[in-house]
Amino acid sequence: MQRALSVSRMTGNRSTFPEWYQAVVREADLAENSPVRGMMIIKPWGYGVWEEIQRDLDRRIKETGHVNAYFPLLIPLSFFAKEAEHVEGFAKEMAVVTHHRLRAVDGKLEVDPDAKLEEPLIVRPTSETIIADAFQRWIKSHRDLPLLINQWANVVRWEMRTRLFLRTSEFLWQEGHTAHADEADARAETMRMLEVYRAFSEETLAMPVIAGEKPENERFPGAVGTFSVESMMQDGKALQAATSHYLGQNFARAQNIRFQSAAGELEYCHTTSWGASTRMIGGVIMTHGDDDGLRLPPAIAPRQIVIVPILRDKPEDAEVLAYGEALAKALNALSALGERVRALLDVRGARSADKRWEWVRRGAPIIVEVGPRDAAAGQVTYMRRDKLRDGEKIASHAVPRDTFLAAAPGILAEIQANLYADAKALLDSNIRSDITSFEALADYFGAAVDEDEGAAFKGWVRAPWSRPTGEALEAVDARLKALKLTLRNIPLDQQPITGPCLFTGEPAAEEVLIARAY
RNA sequence: CGGAGUGUGGCUCAGUCUGGUAGAGCACCGCGUUCGGGACGCGGGGGUCGCAGGUUCGAAUCCUGCCACUCCGACCA
């Protein structure tokens, strides 16, 4: 039997995992590269997934008291200079607009030197500075606080090396920006949104994560504290799925965001920012995909149930189509996972077998076939994308139509839960906390760092450490880098410390998560 | 920006070493037989062989330069 993908993700050869990933993106019709280097075209099925992600995450953001607004795409260069670490962190990847007009010379367009901008404009890599500028004007009194704003937008970061969804020069995201009267309130906000991301990742994306604080060398430029949710991909590498930052008063001081307190004093606000992007789609692919293509959690599947009619260019086709239409209508009237079921009757003129496999590759959670026999018997034949195969055989189930209608919402919920359980099992069984020395760490991940090193799957390590800072932390980072490892985060959910610091031998303060990362 | 590799119909590639009328499979279009587990037959459409120069009677093939893409690093959501 021919398989959906020409490459398998689990061949034991590490270099094929990226190939498998690319094959899924292509075969599932999610996105493709564009004429502009590093910028992707998100195709309708991929964008449909993003719309479901937006819808669910937007609801969670609003339920926690935030409102949406929109700020400009272009930011005056001088705004970035106001926060030293911030500009330093983004300087190397900013796209700059310097002119506002072209002119035609000998039939060719060129930049008009007379149209040079007084001040260059930056295509936003993130919007802290332009939003801070607005906050500075909006906030006068403690009664204006907290100010809780979210923006859905695109941003541009001129990346050297890009990968569809995981790292593109332009990406779509939401960025939350809030201002508070004091540190405690701002820190509570930072943690509240981290929890929103945790819940969203696990409940909606079916992607288990470990939430924690980033070590200081991994902080967002300009932040006092950065927190992340980290997810384990099927090759064992970690993906930072979302981040939440406590910015202290850094941006408030840089851009003069002040309020008059109840006591009449002028005080600087404490601000936060937090974001999640189209990268999460890459995470979903690498968490749930298999050798037949994508498997979508029902919560974010643009179509949760796809009905493929078995047609034969015969009079009985009309009956099959009518049967299918009625079934789609009945399914769309149901609710599952807290919202309306999204079902589709695929009436395109392609062969049934081709359509069926296309939906398998795209990851539709339930694929239903209705043919003359089903129509006559009042039944449906369906297959579940989470359990597509029984060995080499496709596992399909024929049940009475009413039975299926009654069961469908439950099956969708079960698929959602199954995908999560599988990913959770991978995560839980691949975090080692029995590594007690740096040598053992190097041993586990393999001292060799050449090309063909990673034959075996390597998970993550939780290890005690003394939370070094400054140069001591840089030294730790350098030692890890030699092993292609990074500090992911310091899990909020700490386990008992098992020994001294893995790096310094000093008494350990807490556990840190170590992994190879995207 | 470094290292490696690849550029030939939409896709995957052969052909390049050894210069001599541009090919295959898949996909696409038409007709027919099929269709309930990734169909088959017959017929068709589609490529200035990444770009620019050079060598040659003749270049996908040899030479020079450039460009793009992929993978691996550095950077990062």
C-alpha cells in the first residue's frame, strides 16, 4: 500500500524528521513558501486552523478581562532606542522603511532619493514600544489601571534561517500588553496569562506543556522576568509554545508611563506582555502528525467530520448525495467540545478514494463514507483519524445513522482526549530526573556533536541547579551549547531536589529543564 | 554569514562524467471501463533544462560569474 508521505518520522535517522515535517506541511495543504524569502503563504486549510486557534484563544483572553485593539504596523525608529536592552535584542532583525515613494527611470522603478523619510520606520518585530507610547497618553490616574489590551497582528523579524510555521520572517500572533499600578498586580497578570497559555495548549491544542520561568539569559529583551510553556515534539526536542513577560518598570520609565496614585503621588506603571503565534501550528504538526500526515485535535480542526460520498455517475448518486447532505446538516446541528460541530459534505468531482486520503493527510478527525449501501441501510461508515489503522488495515466502522449521530460528539471529545493522552505519555516518559552530574548529562545526550549523532530519541532532563547568574550562567550556557542543549525553563511545578547543582556542585536551589530545542 | 548539497513540465527525479532532435513516473485534460481500501486502458496538453556570458559546426551536458532553494551551524516566537 502506498503511504501518504514519502518520508517517515520515525526511521531512527534524525535528519529525516525535518523532511517529514516539511512533507506533512505540504501534503496536509497547510502552507507553502512564497516568492519572498522566509515569508510563507498560509493556504486555506492552514489558515482555517489558525482561525480556530484565534477563536478559542481570543475567547480565553477576553474571559480574563482583556480587550482587543490595533496599533500601527510601522514604528518610528526612535521608539526602540528608548529601552536599551530591547533595541539591542531586536536590532539585528528589523526591517526598515526609509522611503515613501518610487520613481520610474527608463521604464524601471527605483527608490526616489527625494522621498527619504525624516525618520526611518521599523516594521514591527513586536509592539511594546508603540503601545507604551499610547499607554503613556492613556494613563493618568490609578483609576485607569489596570489597562488590559490585546492585539492580533503580524510582525516581521528578519530571520537568517526559516522554517514554515516554526520560524518565518513574518508571522501572525497575538500580543497582550498591560499596565498595572504595582508589581504584585503585574506579576499576577504575567502568571495568569501563562496559565491561559498552559490551558489553551493542553485543552485546545492537546499539546501538553511544562510551564516555568526562563533563566535570565533567555529573557525577552527588556523584561524583568520571562515565563514560557514548553512542549515536547515527537523527535524529543522542545518547542517554546508561548511566552509571558513581566517587564517591571523598564518600559514605563523609558516611555514615561506614569499615573497619579490615590495618595496623589506620580508613579511609574508596571507592565507586562505576552504572546503566542502561528508557531503553535508547527507544534501541533510535530506533536500529533504521523506517517499518514497531519492529525488535528477536533478543537482546532476547521472541519471535524468530513463526509465523502461514494459516487458512480449513476442515477443512484442523487440519493447518496441527498443522504450525505442530510447527514451533514444533522451533524452541524450537534454540539461537541462546547461548540457547534463543523461537518462538511465533500461534493467535489474527484474520485472518492482520492478525497478520502486527502482528508486523512489533512488530519480531519472523523472521515465518513456514505455510499449506496449506507443510504439503503440507513447507516454510515466512518474512520477515526486518531486510530486510522489497525495494523496495515484501515479501521472503519459501519453503524446505524442514528447511532453515529448520537455518538459523534463523544467520539470527537474522545479523539481530543486521545491525542492529548498520547502526547502526554511521550512527555512524561521522556523526562529524566536521575542525572546527577554534568558528565552523566553529556553521556546521555552523547558527547559527539557531529552530523549523524542523534540516532536515538533523546528526551529532556530535569536537573538540580543553583540558579547561577551573570558570567556563571554564561559559562553554563556555553557548556550546554557544546552539547547542543539549552536551558528551557525552571518549572513552576517543582519536584524535590535530588542533589547538588549539576553545573557548579553548589547546593541546588531548584530544578531546571534541559533539552534540545527548536 | 560559514559548511555541505541541489537547481531539468505542478511534484519526484533520470540524462551531465564521455557535447549530437529533452525523457520517465506521479499529477493534469479527454474518452471508456471502474469505484465500499491510495484503479486500469487508450489518447492528449505542458519544459527557452536557475540566470548571464564564454568555448564549439552544435551545450541540459564543458568553462567563468551570478542567483535561488534545501539541510547543518551562529540568531530567534
